[in-house]
Amino acid sequence: MATEPKPYAESTVIQFLGRRLNVLDLSHELSPTIPVYPGHMKVAFWDHITHAESRLRLGASPFRGYAVKGISMCDHDSTHLDAIYHFNENRPDLSIDAFSLDYCFTDAVWVDVSDVPPGTHITLERFRRAMEEAGLEGLPEGGSVLYYTGAATRWDKPLEFVTRYSGLDATASRWILDQGVVNVLTDAASTDVPTDLSYPNHTAHAEYLVNHTEIVNNIDRIPMHSGFGIIVAPLRLVGCTGSPVRIFAVWDAS
């Protein structure tokens, strides 16, 4: 007798390796209706083969057939990890398939800079004040830092989502990278404010050879600013400049 599988939920408590853990999904969905960064390829899904079509070749088989969807998209749609090659043309060897497994599992912290107006820079002074407000004495060397701009609240308004957000300035970007983090994550469509075409954050990451992650969901739902970890799982798309990712925040539930 079939039993209905558990339905999807953005958060849950799991038992894993003998421990009870809280898990929060930090990924947005992928669909043809999601916001897409200007100039990037939009998402398309279609029926490549339906159950009924597959049965045409099965004859008298009792098997009821299978379905397959076709997918068309670019490597920077929805929640995604930027490969270093994305912003550093001299390092095609650092395409997304070269992303280290070590960096998929990191300690993390998050800060709230949602008071910074869309279209303006997040300065180092504001970022460090956000750290103080979060009770953070530093950033985790070898870990990840997430910053919440409030752009996620505009996810259901596609044009606003891809045009109204703040981004890190050059000084803040370099200071963060000087702390030794291996991933910088934001809820916004880009780590760079759309009004600054010098792309100061992308430029800094190109120099430091550090990845970053954009369009991250539910950052503000992580109930502590430190003491949690994240799991980041990009696809191994050979030679590509990025990949959609599933990201999970994980913390002890005991």
C-alpha cells in the first residue's frame, strides 16, 4: 500500500548522524515566472515526453510510462553560486565544477543591512555596525557570511526585485574578504548595486579568487546570527560560470 510522501516545507527538524538538527531551506524555486537579472536568459520548461507518449513505445507492457521535462535556462537563474570564472576571465579553470567540496559545508554568520536604501552602497561602517548589532566579534575564517538587504521581500515583484536593492562597496567588499571567508551570500539579485557599473564587489572577488552567492532566500529567518552552518550544493556544470544551488542553514535542535 502506497504511503503519501511528506510534503515540502521550508523548515524541518531531522535526525542525522545521531543528532537532531534544524534545517531551513535558503533556496528560491526555479520556474518560468521567477525574476531574472537583466540580460540573463529566462527559464523555460516544456513537456519533452509525456506519460501517454511514452506508452506508445511500450506496447503491452504493464508499466504505465514515464514523463520527461525539457529545461532551458542560464547558469545564473534563481538562487545561484557564481564561479570565479564568472568575474575573472583569466581563470577559466575556476569554473563552477571546480568549486571545492570543502566550501560546500561551512560555519556561517549573518547580518541585517535592510535599512540601507535600494540603489545605494553598503559601506564598511554600516556593515561593521550590523555585525555589532548582531553580536558578532568577527567573521568566520574559512566560513561564510550572509547579508540581508530586504530585497527578498520583492521576490513576487520581478522588475522591482532585479532593480531595487543595495550592494557592497569596494572597501566593505575587500575588508570582508580580508577576514578569510570563502563565500559571501546575499538575498539580492547581485552583490553589486545596479547603479554602479564598476561592479566593485565582483571586482574584489575576482582579485581575491572567492566565490559569492546571490538570490538567497530566508536569511532573516535564521534564528541566530552565529552558531549555525550552511550547506551549499552547486551542480558540476563543466566549464560554466555559475550554477543554481540548493542551500540549507543547519543548527543544533537539542
